[in-house]
Amino acid sequence: MPYFIKTEKFNNNAEKLLPKIRKQYLMEHKKWVKSLESKGIFISSGYLVDANQKPGGGGLLIFKAESYDAAIILIREDPMITNKLVEWDLKEWVHVTGGILN
């Protein structure tokens, strides 16, 4: 089964939210990821930081899906997307060499 990588950055809608409200949406995202894990889907989510560990570089989601179409269907359920809080991109990752994730 292929791997997919979704990258995302907060958009203006998210930037305008109070930090407390934005955090609630992030908690919804985490619950969504955990629900997929509980169904046996390989998925891992996190955010990017700079050299000083300052967030703001966006988010990264790595997961497995049967196909690109299946991956699109899956990520369109992400609360960050359904609530229109991020600009996102999806790519299939073609493994060539080196260690691989489980």
C-alpha cells in the first residue's frame, strides 16, 4: 500500500482565530488521527519548527492508503480541512531506498 504525505499551512481563517479556539480545532484533528489509528490505518501527524524550535512551518501528515483517490477521500475528513483552516497539498511518496516506516 502506498504512502502519502499531506503538507499544510494555516490560512488567514486560522490566523484570525484566538489561540484558544485554534487549539480546539487542533484537538479535533488529533482525535481524527487517533480514530484512524484505531481502525488500523497507518498515520502519523506533526508540525514543523525552525532551528530555534519555533512553530509556524506548517504541518505534515504521513499515511497509507490504497490509492491517490482513497487518500484524497481520507484527508478531506480532516477537521483542519473541513473547517477550512489550512492550505494543503497531497503527494504520493515513492520509496526508493533506505529504511522504511512500518
